[in-house]
Amino acid sequence: MLTEDQNPNSAQIDRLDTLAMVQVMNAEDQLVAAAVARALPAIAQAIDAIVARLQRGGRLFYSGAGTSGRLGVLDASECPPTYGTPPDLVQGIIAGGDHALRHSVEGVEDDAEAGAADLRERKLHGDDSVIGIAASGRTPYVLGALAYARGVGALTIGIANNAPSALLDAADIAIPLVTGAEVITGSTRMKAGTAQKLALNMISTGTMIRLGKVYGNLMVDVQVKNEKLLQRARRIVAQVSAVDEGAAAALLQSADNEVKTAIVMARRGVPADVARALLADAGGILRQVIDE
């Protein structure tokens, strides 16, 4: 596996001064964006396929072990506050459960049946999508998850840093992120993990854009959970509605802090209940309500 090869560029890294050491790391990191760029067509294909299933009532699951699993959980956990999604719409599953987020749990990644069982427990069905993430491309836990997903007719997507690999072969959509040998041999939390994070950012963000959670580049379904997010929501309403922040604050209050509802109230001159109905008729796509 390429991710297990010894990198000649860092073979003497323990003998370098600290600045030279981090320069070697940074030089290797420059290769990550290019690896992701090569996979953009597959990433775009994955987004469109996931959106189609979510619009039919499906869910999106990430399955991984170790660093890959943690990155999936991280990406999933950021969707509700950023895009106002229900907590069960995007779910991250890590081998070994929540305990494995902070601790190394030995052996769990080798249990293919556990990967299947974790999806079975969540009642996976044919309109769901499962993204298996594994730097090696051969983690049994992830392969077990994808095999179960295929069996119920769910969409399967594989993200791996070795190509060819069993995970990419097993997936309906293969996303190879070939980042090569790591600075520290086999430490795939480095380039491989960075590439995975970039790809997951794109997949979740692109999916939310297609679902109407973004207007321009503004997160118009943001959940107002703290003062920082309240101020952001007010700025968004003020900008899109062309009102001052005082008026935006009043609109948000009337809309129960729903940004899109407040914007429709301002732009269409309607009360909150009518604004919500207009948005519902448009499938939540703000642009269809205020721009047409």
C-alpha cells in the first residue's frame, strides 16, 4: 500500500532542525489538494447521488475506523448547527462507538460484522447513502458496512487513499485520494486524513447547497444557538432583505429565529406563517421564493 511506503523526502526528518522539519511536512501537504482535485468528478457524482436519495427521505451515513471514523463523525456533527438539519439526517459511525472518538480501541476495525451491525441497528434502507472511509482501502469494518448497505439497496461510496483497493472496488462511486507515502511512515492521520477531510467538507457542503441550505454563499438555515450565531443570522437577514440590523433583529424574533422565514417575510411582505408555507411549497429553496 502506498500509505505504508517509506517516504524518501522525510527519511532523515529526525536529524533536521525544527524549521526544516516542518518545511518537509508542509511540502508534503502541498500534494494533498492535487490528490483531491483528481477526484473532483467522483465527488460531484457522489453529491448528486446523495441529494437525490435525501430528497426521497433517505439519510447519509459515514462509516470508518480510527482517524477516518473520527473525521466522519466530525463532519456529520457539524451539519445540524450549520445547516439546520435534523440530527439523524447525517450520521457518523465509528468502529468501537463513541468511546473510540477519544481512545484507541484495538481490534474493532477488523470486525466486518460490526460494520454491518451498526448500520442494521440504524435500520438502513434503500434510500439511504453510506460513505465508507478508510485510508488503507481494506478495513474490514468498513467493507462489512458497505456490503450490508449494498444488500439493502443503499447507495455506497468509498473513500480510500490507496488505489486500487477493495473499498473502491466495492462502492457504487469510488473516490480515490492517492496522497502517497506519509511523512511518518504509516501515519495516515497526516496527508491521507487531510485529503479525507477536504473531500468530506465538499460532499456535505455541496449536498447542503443542493438542498437549498445556502443562498449565495450564506448559510440561511443556520441554527441560532449562541450570541455569535445570532449576530450572524441578523447580518444575513439584513443583507439579503436590504434592511438595517435593527429591522433584521425584529424580523428574526417574529420568525422564531428562522433566517429563511425572516427573509421571506421582508422580501414578500408576508407574516411568518405565510412565509413558511411559501418555503415549504418551494422545497425550502429560498431563491425560488424571493428571486422569481
